[in-house]
Amino acid sequence: MSARSELEQATRRLEELSQRIAGAVDRPATEIEELARQASDLSAAVVEIIPRAIAEAESDARGDVPRIGDPAPGAPADGGDGPQSDPSGAFVPDGLSEDEPA
Amino acid sequence: MGEVSRRQARRQAVILLYQRDVTGLPVPELVENALHAGEHADDPFTQALVDGVEADRSEIDRRITSSADGWTADRIAPLERNILRVAVYELGTGDVPVPVAIDEAVEMAKKWCAAEAPKFVNGVLGRVARENAEAAA
């Protein structure tokens, strides 16, 4: 499952849990505590999924989704063991870019 | 850690605000978590953006709602909402040229959001920028 699908599902479940907690005022304390624990676990999961989902969207936008048979990231193109090329040489300025050190 | 570009800092700020928005967890906890994951969450520009949006969120949301043509800020999808919040905050500071603040937000929307989001973000920020210019005149 993609990170974005995971995020969508987890966010929906978190919203449902929040609604259940809000409507559980007259329920036993143990039940409310259990719901709160589930919400806490789910929040932690959402926090972890969000950067992955964004990285996934960026990867899709660049069109660099790895294909089967592609070399691993950082692997030399010719499969040799010589020095890597200078990655700074790949930088292309893009006009309005703010992609310089703050 | 190496230097962080303003674009990277802006990206990190939107991620932190998005996490805060969806989970309700406090920002310091989210920053700690991001640092643990190797993100540049303690960058000063990132912190200035997050703190600025948090401090002025009601007013920023009011500006978004008044410029969003039938949408209230709370009904906009959370990722778009936080891209807009950061950009509206930046437009308000005057520290960044208007076209840059809008362009950066539109680029994030292009990469991260649904197909119609960049146009929506561009439209809202264009109206906010015009209001700012009129208020300053």
C-alpha cells in the first residue's frame, strides 16, 4: 500500500476515533482511556506516515519512481567501484527558486 | 547537519504544521520526533515559520477564508490549508518577494496535492497579496 493511501486511512480512522471520544462522555472511564490510547497510537503513526507520503508525492512528481531492474540509489551507473561524480554538479538553478541556504 | 535552503525549511514547516493540524500533538514533540528521524526541524527559518503561523493562526485562517471564495479554512484539505497558512504568513511579513512566496506554495501544491490544488492555492494567495497591497497603499 502506498504511504498516501496509508495516510488517508489513518487520518480517517483518527477522525472517527476523535468523534467516538467526544461522544463517549457517559461511558466508563476504562473505555474512554482505551479510546484515548488508540488515538495516541494512531497519532504517532500519522506523524510517521506524513513525511513518507510527501516524499512519495515528490518522487512521483519528479517521475523518478524506481522501476524493477533500476540500479540502487547512489550506485555507480557502470557498476564499477570508482569515485562517485560530484552531486553538486547536478544542481540546476530555476529562476524564482528559493533553494539556496537561508 | 548541512545548511538548509529556504525551500527545504518551508517544506519542513508545512510538514510540522500538517502533523500538528491532523494529530493535535504539540509542536515541540513533533520537532523532537522529526529530529530523531533525521529531518532539519530545528532550522531557524523553519521554526520562525511554524511559530509565526501558530501565533497568528486565527487571523491567517480568517484571511484564507475571506479569499477562498465559498470555502472556509477548516473545510480546506489539511495539506493545502497548511501550505496556504505558511504562504499567507510569509506574505504578511514582507520578508519574501510576493511572487516568490506564491510560487513556492504553488510548487508544493503541484508536487503534493490533487490536480486542482495549485490553481486554488494560486487564486487564494493572489487575493491575499492584493489585499495586502491595498492595505499598504
